[in-house]
Amino acid sequence: MAKAVNLNEDLCKHLASIATHEKEMNQNMSRFFAYMKASRAIAGHDKRITSGKEAQELKGVGPKVAVLVDKFLNGDGDGDEKAEEDGDGKPVASSSKDSKRSKSKSKAKDAGGRKHNKDDDEDKDADADGPPTKKAKKSSTALTTTDSMRILDHYEKLYMDKKTALGLQVKEVNTVGDLRQDTSLVTGAQAACLEAIADLVVPIDGKEEMEALATELKKRIKEALGDHIRLTVCGAYRRGDALDSSLTVLLVHKELSSTSEKAKEELADSLQKVLAALKDVLKYRLDEAKDGGGDGGKSSTTATDRFEALIQLNNSNNNNSKWSRVRRLSLRIVPKDCSVGALFTLTGSKRFVESIVFEALERRFSLDENGLRRLGATNVPGQLIPLKSEEELFEYLELPYKKPEERKD
């Protein structure tokens, strides 16, 4: 049977992005599920939605979503619907207003006698969604090729969230070069990523480099923990998507159960052994709180079953210098009974995982990074359901199995 065409795909993605914003920025799960439910309802409609009123006739679409639909269809909903905040918690005006205001300032300066030149036009046009890019201050050293990169385009590689990047934009810090002029604006983890940004913007060079990195990691981890650890590279690599400069690794402790009294202690001990095995190649532990607070919206507490770090592995079997770049490693170690839940969530994509989590809730299940649980009468999750594979996870939810390469945004 031919796959049904979603005639409202752009609108559905827009509502899903608002849902994600509510979840990540505002921790509002009720709104997240409401917007996701509306997105799914509209996705199943067999006609192109032409108004909020028409959308509201669908089950799962309320008046607030109808307003968002009208805004989107009228061209007013391309940005985030919720007001962003800067690092001090102050509202940030919409990017379109910032753009108009910045252009007005620019014109005023020109009227005041500043010489107008071609570079000014390039600055104005460089950011259609926000203020003109501020040029890095002149210095005695030549600008690097990364200095002109917009922070909003690369904030995740700088270990920031979008709110932090927008807060910098309000302070007229728009480019990597601008940020290098005042590193007091960043945390230690962000400063480490800023230093390595030339490597972090270069994607891992395909399957060959990724497997070389994985082989080196497996060798070190096996020496530290023995044969009872299984390593799987997840993320974009497992989905067959385009690679970036990061690798997401799952370690499964094949002899440990989450019900063991010493499970947490053993996981923490194993993680420390992994860190010791990587000591000579670990450049910076990103998830550790070294600045009295979270890094760009990240948690300020250090987990005992995972870490994020910048590493620089030199593959002993290949002297290719391009394989010696700094890479971002996200690693998690789990007991055997949490392996399927961890594998599923770490594989992604983020939007696909969120959609299946929502499907699970509608079927009275709780699905998270540890696995699947049934919801009781009071919505309290029960014990972990023993799962042997991702196929079995989809069977429990009565959903068609999607291979990793089919799990797109």
C-alpha cells in the first residue's frame, strides 16, 4: 500500500517545533503533548488546511492551536511562537523586529556621517532572521576562517542552547569572532568548544573514520572493563544520516541488572574506569559543573552513568591527520535490562523518539531512556518490561517497526 501523503507537513513540523520548545525551554509537558497531538491530528487530515477554524474541527486541535495555525498560514509563524529569553531571563524581542530595529540604527549612523560601503550591505544581508552581524574587533592577528561564522548557526557545537545564543545576539555578539573578543560571556565548557570550533564544524569523514574511532574506543574500554561490555555507536551513524563532528556511544553491561542493589554503584565505578582509559585523549569534560552552574542550559549535576566530553583520538592503525580532529563524545553505560530503551532513545531522531513516546502514552505506557513501563490507574509507571529488541518494543506498542534508517525528523 502506498504511503499516505501528508498535505500539511510544513504546518505539522511547525507545531512539533513549538512542542519541543515548550518541553525544553519551559518544561511544560502538558503543552508539549497538546501540540504534538494537534500536529498528529493535522498530519492525518486528507486535505490541505487553509485556516485555524478548519483545523479546529479536527479532534485534538483546540482554539489556541487554531490561532497558531492562522499565524503560520499568514506567514507570521516562521519563528518560535514563545518569547525567547536571554541569559538573564529577560524577554528577547522577535528576530524580525530585531532586524528592523538594527537596520534602522544602521541607517541612522549612515545619516550621521559614517561612510557607507559594500561591507555594510553584506553585514545587513548576512542575517535575514536577526540583527546585522557585528564585525569582530580589529586585532594584531589575522581573523581565522571560523571568526565570521554566526553563533546562531553553530550554537549546539558551542555547547549552548538557542536561548543562550539569542541572549548573546541581544548583546551584539553574533559571530564566533565576536565571542573570542569577550570570553567572559561563556562557561568553561563553551570556551573549550570555542577553542576547538575549527574541528567541531568539520563532519566525521564518513563510515571509515567513525569505525576507526569506534575501534579505538572499544580497544580502550575492553582493556578497562573486560568482555562483559557491549559498545554500539548510535545517533546519526546508526540512522544512516549525515554525520557531524560528534559520536554517541552506548555501553551495555551484559552482567548487570537495574534491580541489583549495587547497580548504581557498579555503573559509576565502570564509568570512572572508562574515563581513566580515555584520560590521555580527553581534552575537556563538558558535563562537569566547573563554573558554579550549568553550561548553556545543561544540567549542573554530573551523572554517574554518562558523560559528554571533547576527545582527540589518534588512531594507531592510521596516520591520516584528518582523523586526529577534536570530536565530541556522548557516552552512556546501562544495565542489560535498560539496553533497548537506551538504544532506541540514543539512536533518535529526536522528533521520531518524541512521536513514539507520545504514542506510548496514548496506549498507557511510559517510554523513556531506560525502557518501557505500563502506566497504572494513577499514571504511576510500573516495573520495566523485559525487552530483547527494538522490534519487541514496537510490538508492545502495536506499531509497525521502523528500522533505524527510517527514523527521520
